Amino acid sequence: MRWTIDELARRIGAAAEPGSAAVVNGVATLVDAGPDQLAFVARSGYAQELSSTRAGCVIVPRDLAASVPSVALVSDRPHAAFARAAALLHPDPPTGGTRAPSASIADDACVAEDADIGANAVISQGADVGAGVLVEPGAVIGPDVVIGPDSRIGANVVIGRRSRIGARVRIQPGAVIGGEGFGYVWDDDEWLRIPQLGRVVIGDDVQIGAGTTIDCGALDDTVIGDGVLLDNLIQVAHNVRIGDKTAIAGCAGMAGSAVIGRRCTIGGGAGIVGHIEITDDVHIAAMSLVSHSITEPGAYASGTPMDRHADWRRNAARFRQLDRLARRLQQVERDVGGAAPGRKGKKESP
């Protein structure tokens, strides 16, 4: 889309030079942007690129405004302002009610007139697909699924029976929502499958990455709150509950019935064991293992950083000796304390 710089500034809450009637129609990096594009800088480390940019306008903090060779859009939060500008300049194309001939839509499914259904997509019986929804090729919408308005369902996504998807949800290709949870019980010499009877309930404005899996609940529901961000290749097990506006990076995994609070961030590759609770505003570093509940907000981390192989082997060997060394140290402390003046023990020599 095309926006005048003046109007764009008003829409994103930035301050522009008076009378900036020039037009921009896209975003790019400082190095690649042309006169009809917008770029941004968040800190002074890009001073050289900023001085030579050809961008028609640049979003900058106030202390860099004088360094912009074209039009400066001043914002206290330039990265956030850039995100808003990019969304205005590159909106999703509107849906128009197309139905691919190869799509399979059940007779009793309710599909909004303006929803787009791609090639080889399946809309099962009892499903309800809302206004402005895009279902890309090969996606499978299971029985009695409800998808809220303006959501985007990527190619080859599978949404299992009775799942509830909110408004403006984006699900990237290959995600599986509402698959069976890992529910089994050991009995004598065999595993017995426990039917998974709950649903997945996803709030509004949720982002779900490619290849991510969210299992349905065993009896109760698996619940993803409003505004949650899930990166690629995340495992969310049955009956997990994730609070509003929490963001989780790729390859993290949450075991069954874990409860994660609001506004948390969880780094890539982190593991959350089952049946624990993490309070609001907790930030967990990448590759951490969370093995017990966290009741206080703040930043947490675990794990051992990479080291040279020979050093790692020596440290790992010493790690196995820590308990024995700790017991020896405690005994030394008791021996020293017992001989101190004023305590019972061996009398000191004059």
C-alpha cells in the first residue's frame, strides 16, 4: 500500500517533519531501502549505514533525528513504530470467498461467504469458519471446529475435533492443533491408552509457528490465552495452560498440565516439566530445564555453557564428586568449629 509520510506518522504515533507529503509504499533495511521505502534505526551503532541510506524516511530515536539524510520519523520506541508501519504498508490481502474446486467442504459446515478455502483443504462436518478466514491448501479442519474471524490457517495445518480458534489467529504451515495427548498408563506388562477427551481452546491474536503441536486435553481443555506467541517446532502437551501475551521461542517443550502465567518469555529449547506452575512475568533463558514451580517473577536460567571438550570432561568428572566433597567440607567445618575458643573440644596450647 501507499501512505504519505504525514499520515503514516499519525497512524504509528511518530513525530514527522511538517508537511511531509512524500509517499512510501514499503519497508526495507537501511542498506537496501529506496526513496519510496521506509527503514528504521533503534540505536547509534548503525550511524554509518544511516548516513548513507537512500530510504525516503527513517524511524529513529530523537537523538538520531539530525543524522537522517531524508525525512526522520521520531519515536521513543522505533522498533515498535516500525512494526506498526510495516503492518500498514504490507497488510494481508483481503479474502474474497474463493473455493478451490478440489476443496472438500461438508454439507453441514458453516463457512462465511468471504472466507477463502484453498486447494485440497478439508472442512469437516459441523465446522464453523468465520468471516475473513483464509484456509490454505491442504489444511484439515476437523469436526465441530470453530475458527474466529480474520484468522489465517497455513498450508497443511491440521486442527482436531472441537478445537476453538479465536479471532485474528495466525497458524503457520504444518502445525497440528488438537492431536491426541500422550496419555497412557502402565498395567502389568502393557501400556493402556487413555482416551483424550478435552479440546484445545486458543484465544484471540495468537501466533503459532510452523510445525508446532498443541495436544488436546485429556479431560479438561488445553488453553492458550490471548496474544500468545508460539515459535516454530514447539510441543505443548495435554492440559497445558499458557497465560495471555506469553512468548515462547522455537523447540521449547511443555509437559502435561504445566501452567504458565501471563507475559512470560521462554527461550528456545527450554523444557517445562509437567504439573508445575510458573507465575506471571517470568523470563526463562534458552535451554533451561524448569523442574519445579516458580512463584516469584524474574529471570531464571539453568544448564552448563559449552566448553572445550577436554575441559568439559574434567569438569564433568568433578561434578560427580561434588556430593562427597561437600560432605568432607561440612565435616571439616564441624571439626574446626568444635575446637574454637568458647566451645567444647581440645584445649588450645599456650
